[in-house]
Amino acid sequence: MHSSHLLLEEPIRMASILEPSKSSFFPALTKIVGTLGPKSRSVETLSGCLKSGMSVARFDFSWGDAEYHQETLDNLKVAVKSTKKLCAVMLDTVGPELQVINKSEKPISLKADGLVTLTPNQDREASSEVLPINFDGLAKAVKKGDTIFVGQYLFTGSETTSVWLEVDEVKGDDVICLSRNAATLAGALFTLHASQVHIDLPTLTEKDKEVISTWGVQNKIDFLSLSYCRHAEDVRQTREMLKKLGDLSQTQIFAKIENVEGLTHFDEILQEADGIILSRGNLGIDLPPEKVFLFQKAALYKCNMAGKPAVLTRVVDSMTDNLRPTRAEATDVANAVLDGIDAILLGAETLRGLYPVETISIVGKICAEAEKVFNQDLYFKKTVKYVGEPMSHLESIASSAVRAAIKVKASVIICFTSSGRAARLIAKYRPTMPVISVVIPRVKTNQLKWSFSGAFEARQSLIVRGLFPMLADPRHPAESTSATNESVLKVALDHGKQAGVIKSHDRVVVCQKVGDASVVKIIELED
């Protein structure tokens, strides 16, 4: 991986661009989150998704019931066993999402410059003149001139399934709007987004709480994606709830930034959350188009410096119906990698798209190519400068391990960890080679039975760029000074060899605890 590392700042032979992309066991260091749905729930398709590079499966509860999602998850578990590829589970909450209800499910055609009334009266039938909504406070929240988007999926500007409305008049509980474009809305449910308007609804709805405490607990979810996160308090309240739900006290909370309110409180949210999802679908509506890239770059920098995973959405929309992304989309994915993204989240592309496996494969290839020209040297210096001195003990070890690996051109870094923190710190410095995170299980007891921790920690590293987990045998403690540690190392090296990332005469950097000390050592492999 390291040998083909180039820099965009240096002259690149144009001929080298034409060299075919090589496939490897780890398709890319950047991770891919796939949203599972009608087009991606069979064991066969899920196996293809895992082999192509999906490492986190997202279950979006905005649609479909718990039973439907359970069937999909059961199929995923079968696919994980057959492919031997680990996959984490992310539950995505509905949050204060406003929806238009179309009980008859008949297509609704709206004409440009026509008037349409949004009403909280759900007994009325949806038509080109009236759209019933699931929120009775819209009239109090909006004013004349405000912008409202209604879409079968989400407004992209090119879809004929989305409409752009301008508030013309507020009449009691009803909002009368002028339609700015012609569109046909088909289906039972459409999303409604009021641009830059505060919606007075809780971030975690009663339905969300019920889903988390039943489906979430039953399936020991690894990540909770908190939709429409607007304040740090949203994260704190969600964490308090998870603490009371047994195993879910270990679940990581990813705050989904979807509107200007979340953007305004970004720094406080980042401090509380375990990771951030930049939801560009809604954000692209709330922000002027020329400001979207600026927020993306600023937010990614803050996440990178905090060492918290950042996930980007809405990258290859056109692949929902096409086998190839547009040139702009391909460049967008690459630029996100160069900006330091941890994972790319695919929504409609895998949920209802015609080519879920191909989409994951192409996005992975684009990420891998961008990683080859990622300026790690500049990134490393920037991170070290941001952290400042004196560094903490762990931070110093992590940065030293990455520096050593780059200097000796190591093929991998192997890190022994029990909480996953050491491995995440190494990944924070964005090494150009994979980091094999050997998670050492810890024994826990409640006086009645023994249990091991470690599975959560292993799966949660599947969303971090460059981290590839491996669960060690619990009989081998990470701190051991005896020969048992060598046997764990041998297992890790064998895993690396099997994956094709370690070969004879390669150098490997190992980061481990020996007694009370943390040690970074360089080993050279023999034949």
C-alpha cells in the first residue's frame, strides 16, 4: 500500500493514472456505510456488499417496521458468517422529521406557480391543492417568504419528485404556499423540510425511544445515528437513556448535523458525540449552495483534530439508477477523502438503488485512489501542532508509532487494545498503511456469570478510517509480559499475511502494553 503512495503536490506521470486499480483484501482505508432496504436485503446481495467493502450496515427507521428490519439483519448475520467479513450495525432514528401523508397513495401533480395548502388536518385527502402533514405547529413556525421543500425522497434540484414551495400566507393552522416548480409526488409518504426554521419537536421522539429500547437492545446496536441533532443536550439526554439499557451503554452516538441549528452548535455537539454524520441532503437545503463545501471542510477539520470519526452522506445520488457516478460525484468522493473523511454513507444508492454492490465497489475504488495521493506528511504536522505540548502519554505513543511506520515503510501497524482508544488514536494521525487493531477481551462479572467485553470495541472501529479489527483470544491479556503476547502477535501477523497486506521481509510496527509501559517496536519478518 505504501509503495504506490504519491503526492498531488509532486509531479505525477500521466501514464501512471492509466494503470489499473489493484484490488486488495482491504478495498480502501476509508470505510463505507450502506443503508439496507428493499434492494439490499437478500443474503446474496448482502454478501456482495460485504465483499465490496461495506463495513457498517445502517437501518433507517424513517420507513419499514421493526419486523422488516429484523429480517434484513438476520440475513446480514448469515452473510457475515459466510464471507467472514465483520459488519457493525447502525440504527438511524426518525427524529423530528416532518412528513406529508398521502393515504390514497395516488400520484399528486403540482404545477409551477400554483397554490397549495399545507394542513395539519390529516383527515383531508392529499391532492394538488391540499397536502396534509404530521405536525400542527408549522403555521406558528413559518412566515411569508420562507422556503419549504417537499420531496418523495429529498430535494436535489434535479428531481421531478420534489417541489420547492414559498410561503405565501399563514391562515390559522394552515400554510398556503406558492409552488416554484412543477413536480409529481408519488407514494404514501414525503419528507417536508422548512429551510432555516426551528421546529419545536423533541430530537428523540417516543417512537425512536421505543425502537431503541426494543429492536436496539435486542440486537445490541453498535452505533446510534441521532437524526436532526441540534444541541449538545440532545446527545447528553440520549446517552442517559442508553445507560439504562444494559449493553447499549456501550453504543456510540453519532450526531447527524442536518440543519443550521446543528451547524451553529457544532463545537458543543462534537465534544459530546462519539462521531459526526454530515447529512448533506438536508444541509444542502438549509445552506446556500455556495456555502455547503465550506461547512464540510470546516467540520471535517474539527472532527479530525478531535480524533472523532466523520461520515459524509449524499455522494453518488445518480448511482441510484445508473451504473456509473457522474464526474462531479466521483471528484466529490475523492475530495472528501483528501479532506480527511472516515467513512462514506450510502443512502438511496444501496437502499432502493438498482446497483448496491457496484456502488459500494466503485466508491471504494475512488477512495483507494484518493488515499494514494493523500498528503499524510502535512496532515501529521497539522495534527501534532493542534495537539500541542506536552502531549498525553497515549497521544505521544500513537503519533510515534505512525511516524516510525512511515519512516521504515512498514506494511501495517499492529495495535493491541482493550478499549479501542489506542487504536483510534493511531488512526487519528492517518497512517498510509492499514492498522490491525487486535482487541483483547476483558472479563466482566455480575457475580452470577462471566462475560467478555471486546466485540463492541472491535465492531466500532469499523467506521474509523484505516482501522481493521481482530478479536483476540481472551486467554491472552494485552499487558502480558510472557510469551502469550507473542502468540497473539503471531495470530495478528498470520491474519495480515492471509489478507495479503504482509509479505516476507516486510517491516511491521507493533504498539502494545508491557507491564505499566507502552511500547512501540519494529519487527522485520523473515521468510
